[in-house]
Amino acid sequence: MEFANPLFLFGLAAIAIPIVIHLFNFRKFKKVYFTNVKFIEELKQQTRQQSQLRHLLILLMRILAVSALVLAFSQPFIPVKENTSDRSSVNAISIYVDNSFSMEAQSNEGRLLDQALNKAREIAFAFNNSDEFQLLTNDFEGRHQRFVNREDFLELLNDVELSSLSRKLSEVYKRQADFLHEAKGNRTACMVSDFQKNTSDFGQILQDSTIKVYVIPATGEKTGNLYIDSVWFEEPVYRVDQLATLHLNIVNDSEEDFEKIPVKLSINKEQRAIASFDIQAGAEAEILLPYSNNAQGLQYGELSIIDYPVTYDDNFYFTYEVLNEIPVLAINSGDENVYFNSLFKNDSLIDFQNADVNRLDYTTFNQHNLILLNGLNFISSGLSQELKRFAQGGGNIVVFPGEVADASSWREFFLNMETPFSYVKDTFQTRISSMNLQSTLYDDVFESLPENLDLPVVFKHYTINRQVKSMTEVLLEMQNGDIFLASVPAGKGKLYIFPVPLNPEWSNFPKHAIFVPTLYKIALLSKPFTKLYYTTGKEDAVLVKSENTTGENVIKIKSIAKEFEIIPEVRSAGSLISIFTGSQIKDAGLYNVNANDALITAVAFNFDRAESKLESYAKNEIEGQIADAGLTTFSVLSDAQNKSLSAVIAEINSGKKLWKLFLTLALVFLLGEVVLLRFWK
């Protein structure tokens, strides 16, 4: 047993007071004469013995009452063995309250969030008012990044609302540990959450041995959830009057089967498709919604289902652009190429331009999606650098070498593009023997192919050296194993490499049937890839072509449905501009990206689906996770049968307090004294 106020033990000297009173308060007996002396002596003897015993018991009661009262004021306690904190120091307490969407589930105290806030209040009252408190939520707000007293902490709790942001437990703990690192005195971190299984990554936590951590589960009613998890298109590009097939993945995170659930697709606020689906408990379903795009430009899509009680993930937003024109530039060494002109010049979808290699305007490169290098024998260092910058900004390049290619300059070009190719001339006649039909380039070009397909003949070619560890995708291959068409990532774009010029003396490829779909599909795929949707609170960059913004334009992101607008962080990267929203966008929906009030693109944001999987760890499972992760400073707390959470934490911090017991004993001893004085005459 230890004492919180050991100086009060000097008060035990007060037991001398009843002893002194007892010694100087002897009762004086009067002599009474009786005729029968024998009986008087017996009565006198018995009376003295009883009186002495009565006085001794009263003295004992008084001594014990004083001792118990002194001990009560010295606040005795039985310390917890594993608690090694300094009780004389000020406590620094960081309390995390999970306010993610999963905390909207119901409990016996209302929402789980309400239960968590009540537990946070109890934690605060388990410590002293002089201690320092920090509140932390999934929002990681700036106003929460400081210590406050208990009164201010309770005020901050009143402002906590549900948030669209979801945080991994390891991320929360790191934020708490970083904040407590500079604190003086005893450091304590408390986590109040429903501890969903997909966000509670105990195994990723790097614990700080100086921080004591209390894990406090908020438990509620078991609730199922039906939600739209993700969407994607079957086609890589979108065109007017072309059939588009939208795929969506539905997840049933419940123990109930669903039948005939409707799902509705709206494009630009017009309903374009509707379907119904059946899904079993705990399963996923892929739904296909085919429709046709009836207009060019930006398209704003919304999917919706009906589910209760968790509704925040029943809508899914996405945006995409139906192609208007694809700008293509051919850089020629000499005359324009007749095959390129025949393929692209009269196509309304392709904005095709020719340029001579000796009269190039490099500033126009980023205005194109695709550059065709036609018959160049030599590539200057300046052109090589500009092509590299073009590829880093997301541009695609197709290479048809010249008939007398300068091996040295082409080698430097490939090294500059960080690709492993070099050209060596081979005059052996062969033919193309295989096509990579699994590639994006050819996956939807042919409905079926005959077994004996007549593929182009190659009379002579340059040999493209293979590299085992490169990310090269072979699209067309010759009988002798040489590459006829390969693609390799270059910056944020792609480099397509052919081993022959577009000359019938080298191959009949430009006159063959596969020439048109090959070059045309390369042009279609050169449209910069844009994400259909982003997730709120994530650090994904929105990429925009730099020609859409000029000068000192201020880029803003504005909600279509609400009066909401932000100015995001903007970074330039080659011919692309990267836009970072950080955690500024918290509502799911459709947004326009403007530069000086001029629309440049549109983006969609959806809530993090990590919160849609409501399965959480029970108390014993959390204890198992903590043990498996070796988190020795972590302990799981919950309300005891006859104790509040505040009392449980206070007992752990200060040990088992005994002052109430000694105060009760003091009252019992005083009552015993009263009984002896009143009833023992």
C-alpha cells in the first residue's frame, strides 16, 4: 500500500489525545456502607472490572477512528504492478475519436459516434483538471493540434461531427505519437473507435514504449450494408453514337440475400440506363449497363441504388470526356507520307498536321496527343530532349526510322527516352507471324481470326534488341523472333517502335489490312488517360494538359450541386499540370475545374469505400491482434460491471484507492463509541 499524501500520516500523533483524556479522566468512586459487607465487596469488584473494560473499548474506538480518519486524508492506494508512471508529473493525454461514416451505426446510446464522445468525456474526467488534453479525429484539423485543459477539451468534443475521411489505425497512432513526443510528464494515448477490420491495422503500428495506449471499443448493433464499390468502362475511348458499356461492382456486406434491387444510371442528369440485380449475402455482383453517348465533351455520370440504414455509399459519381478531335503531328524527313495522309487527313475525329523535321516549332508539341516520326535518319539532341519532355507530359510517340538511320543518334534518342532499344539492319526476308490479341491495341479490333492469317511480309528490317528486365510489350512479332511492333512506357506516355520505314521496299505493312486498325487504334489510345473518379481525402493528382491554362491563371474546383469552391495546390510537370486537393474536398459529388472561370475539365469524388465494410473486431479479437503485433504498451478497456470507464482508467493510473474505505471505518468506529457510551452503563 502507498499513500498519495504521505505527510498527512503525521496526523497519527493525534491518537495521543484520547489516550491522555483516558488517563486523566478516572472516575472517582464514593464509599457506601452496607450491613452485609460480603455482598458489597463482590458488587464493587464486578463494577470496577466492567468500567475498566468499557473505558478501554471506548479508548480503542477513539484511537481507531482518529487513525482511520488520518489514513483517509493521506489517500492510501494499492498500486497497479504494470503502472510505472510518475504520479507526481502532469499527464499529457491524446484522445482519438473515430468520426468516420461507420460510426453512424446505431448503439444503445444512439449513434456509435455519440457513444464514442461519451467515452471521451469519461476519459477526460479520469484525469486531473490540471492535465493537458489533445483531441484527434479523422479530419486531423489544425485546431486540434495543440494541448488544452479539460474544460476546453470538452468544448471541442461538442463540435465533432461525422466525416467522410477514413484513417488507418497506424496512421492515427503515428499522429498521436508525434504529437506526444514533445510532451513532458506521463504520456497517454486513447483510441475510441468501432475498430473496423479493414482499417484496424495493428500489425503496422510502430509503438513508442514511452506512451501508454488505451484501446476503447465502441460497440453497436450489427448492421449490414449494400453499396457500389467501383465502376469502369469496357472501352478505352468514348465516341459519339458509339456503344459504351459501364461495369459496376456491387458488394453485399450483410447476412441477407437481396433480390430485384434497382440500379439507375444518369448522364448529365438524364436517365440513360436502368437494371435490377440479385445478390447473395456476403457476395459481390458485377452489373453491366450499356448505353450510347449522344454528345461530345465532358460527361457527368451518377449511379444510384437504395439501401438502408447506411446510405452514404448508395450513390457513385464519375466523369469522362467523349472525344472531339485527337491532334496528331507527323514529323517528316522530306515529303509527307501518303499513307498517313490517306488514313488521317479526311477523318473528322483526327486533327492531323504535317511538319518538316528542319522547320519544327517545339512549343506546339504539347498541343498534340500523338507524334509520328516518319523516316528520320538522324535525331538531333534538341529534338530528342523535346520528345522526352513531350512523353513526360503524357504524349505518345510512334517511330518509323529512316532508310539510312544513323545508329549513333538513334541510340542516344533511346537512351534519352530511357528505353532499351537500338537498331541493327537485317536484310533477311521474313513475315509477321503473331499478333498480341490480349493487348489493349488489338483486343477489340477483330471479332475472329482465321487460323492461316495472311500477315505482312517483311523484306528487310532493323533488329530491335530485347531487354529481359524491360517493360516492353511485343505487339507484332516476326517468324524469326524479331520484334515488328513494340510499345514501352516513356514518361507518362508510350513509345511505339517499328523496325521498318513506311516504304514498300522494306515491307508491305503500309498496304496491308492491319495497317489501318493498328495506326488508328494507336491514335485513339493516345488520348490522355483521365480517372473516372477520385476518393475524398486522398492525395491523388488531377492531371490537366498545360495548354488548357496560360499565364497566371487561377485554377479553382467548384461543386456543381453546392455552393462550394476551393483553390487547390498546383504543380507543373512537363506539359501537364498536377492539381492536388488534399483533404479540402469532403463531399462526394461532381466538380468543375476552372481556370479564370473557364471550364477546363471535370472531376468526380466519391467517399472512401473502406468505411462501407462494417465488420469490426470484438474486444477479445482486438486483444488477440495486439498480442500478435507485440504491442506491449497497449491495453483494451471497457466499462466494468460496477465501474464506469472513468473509474477503470483512474484505478489503472492511480491504483486501487482506499480512502473511502478508511473514511467508512472512521465513521464505524465513531458509531461504536456512541453505542458504548449510550447503551453500556
